[in-house]
Amino acid sequence: MSQVIKLKKGLDIRLQGEARRELTRLPLVHAYALKPDDFKGVIPKMLVRVDDVVKAGTPLFYDKYRPQVLFTSPVSGKVTAINRGDKRKILDVVIAPTAEQVYEPFEVPTEESADKENVTSALLSSGLWPMIVQRPYGIIADPGQTPKAVFVSGFDSAPLAPDMNYVLEKELDNLNTGFAMLSKLTPGKVYLGLKAGASGVLDRVKGVEVRAFDGPHPAGNVGVQIHHIDPINKGDLVWTVDIQHVAMIGRFFRTGRVDMSKIVALTGSETTDPRYFSVLSGIPVGSIARQVEIRPQRAGDRVRLISGNVLTGKKVEPDGYLGFYSNQVTVIPEGNKYEFLGWGMPRLDKFSVSKSYFSWLTPRKRYNLDTNMNGGVRAYVVTGLYDKYLPMDIYPLYLLKAILAGDIDKMENLGIYEVVEEDFALCEFVDPSKTEMQDIVRRGIELMIKELN
């Protein structure tokens, strides 16, 4: 029986629109895209031009500072656009798929012949290496380094997150192969964090060190799991991989081709039939959202499409594309309106972590929340509030102040190596000061990279 780690700090935000267990397989749509902005710290250098014909697995661009890290096409077809923004920044590379998918062939080692060198080489050439993210800093792993361990979270505790045991119920062989190959990359252990009491395909995975977590969100965050299993100190290096990406890596080593099929949960209060969809990575978010009816909105009201969950996801337009690391699409009200004397109303339908409203009387109720912040940015108030929602042995407020002050020594002492943006998302949600904490944390990480690397 695996060790159970109990967490008391955190908060489960219960929202309407959880995906029911029904899977719809979507056919190929008109376009797919790869977005450099999905990859922290990457400056893309193009390898293709508009009208070039590519296969699934053909390199589209590489990282300027690490040319061996390639980013490959999720589909075969023709490059129809390379969209650029300010200062010619590359926003996305768009491919119109062919009706019949064609795959780049790759030579891959077997489990018996695999070692760190040939597994690394195969992942780099196939464009799957960006699935491996290093801590500290939450950036793509450096293939020239060796981590002390690899960590994978087998569940997502964010609001309306997909059930990974359902998503991966037919992927056991791919998961086993994926974990076997990841084990070649480290002399240490490969850890799999599971939700205590849950059962499913992830219980049958082999070759991993299992730890179970019992507690509210952010128990499913891999950073929280690392903190309670093997904390990161100065000089330490660990790698993390999304659980669906583990299955993709295993599929690649079993078939020798890049197949970026994944299952995405369409969720949110404004969808009439939230459920699961089998898609290819890089699909337009609108192509998923259009599969169900969006609830009618009052005049002037809109909905927001989010690639990811409501805490850490990115706002996208209907013609925007699913993020590389996203397993969820959320549709909620935009909140582009004001309430007259809203602060003075009983607000029985609103959620609050304090007892200002009556939500504490109905802890099992699901809420229909919009994006309205209900106020502007205010000064920090030292209340100790954030400590209740971050289950790590760090002081979040003091770490944020050290980042704002640019004090490298204090940032190190206060735990900057252990956190990325998602670990502060819940603190940002409950923050009465309305501070963009995730942006502050990323600025701190970028400062550490600049000063120490």
C-alpha cells in the first residue's frame, strides 16, 4: 500500500459544469497550431515557411539557445500561416491538415536497449522533449543535465479538472512504456502522485514509486507533491511530466511515430453538455466548444473561453488554439458588467472564502462564477491569509515581497526554487488585494535565471 500524505491547507472551488463521462472523438478540423508562447524561455527560430508540406513529427522551429530542442508538427499538411506580433514575435505556426495523416518515421530503442543517451536523442528528434519540464523555474528541461528524480502527478485537483483515470483508461501499455523510458533519464526514482481513495488504470502502472495525496487543491500540483516527497534545495534539479504526455511518450516508443492525440475535458457553467473530447494537440478551442450548445446570454453579456482551468488557464478567442500543456477547456461568463451596490447585497449566489457571504453555510454547493474581480488593486495587507492556501513550508507573502524588491538572497531563502506560477494561483484567487501573483512569481523566476545562469 502506498504512503498517504495528508494536506490540510488549500481550497476546493466547486463550480458548475463538470464534464460527464462521455467521450466524443472529433474528426480533423481545418487547422492546427503550435504556439511558442506555450514554452517558457524559448525564442523560436523557424525551420519551415508558408506553403511548406510537413508530416506529423516534422520540425517547425527550434530554440535559439538550445538548437537541439525541436518543436514538431502535431499533424501532416501544409503550413498556411506563421503569425507574428509586435517586433515580429512569432505567435503561432498554423498547419492545414491532410485528410490522410502521414507520419515522420523515427528509429526508437526498445525498453531492453534503452539508455539515457538514445532515449534523450529520440525525444529531441521527435519534438517530444518539450514535454519534460524542469524544476526549479518551470522551463523545458536541459537535455545535457541529469535530474535527481522525475515527478508525475496522476491527478488534477483544479476546478472542473478532468478525471485522469477516465482519460487514460485505455492507455496502460503506453503509460508503462512511457514511465520505463523516463526512468532511463535519472539515476533516481520516478514518482507518481495519486489521489488517495481513487481507483483506476493508474493503480496498475508499473515501475514507479507511488505516493497518495489526501487534501484539497492544490494537492494535485506536482510542485506541492515534490515539496512533500523530496524538496528542492539550491543546486537540486528534478524533472516533471504531465501524465497525458507520459502516455504520448510511451506511444511514440511503441510505434516510432509522433501521435499527439489527447483527451480534453470541455467544462464550465456556460456549456449545456460538458464532456470529454478526443482531439489532436493544437486544435482551435472553438472547434471543441462548438460541439455543445452555449447557454443563451443576456444582451451585452459574453462568455470567456479558457485553455486550461479557471485558475491558471489562458483566455483565448474561438479561433485561438489549445495550449500545449492544456487538458481542459473552460467556458464561463465574462463578467463584463457592474453590480449597483453589489458590496451591500447579501449575494447568496456568490462564493467567498471568508464569512462575508453565506457560502460557508453550503459547502457542497456548486457556483456559477464569472471573471469579475469585484474591485481594483489594493495595497498588501499582512493577514497570514495566503499561508492557509499554500501547503508548503514557505512564507508566500514574504517571497512575493522579495521578488518585488529583486532580492536574490531572500528569494532563495524563502523558497523560489520550489514554486512556479500555478502554486500561487489559489493565493491569487483568495487575495483581497487583487494582486497578479502568478505574474510576480514568473518575473522572479526570470530574474533568477538571468542572474544565476
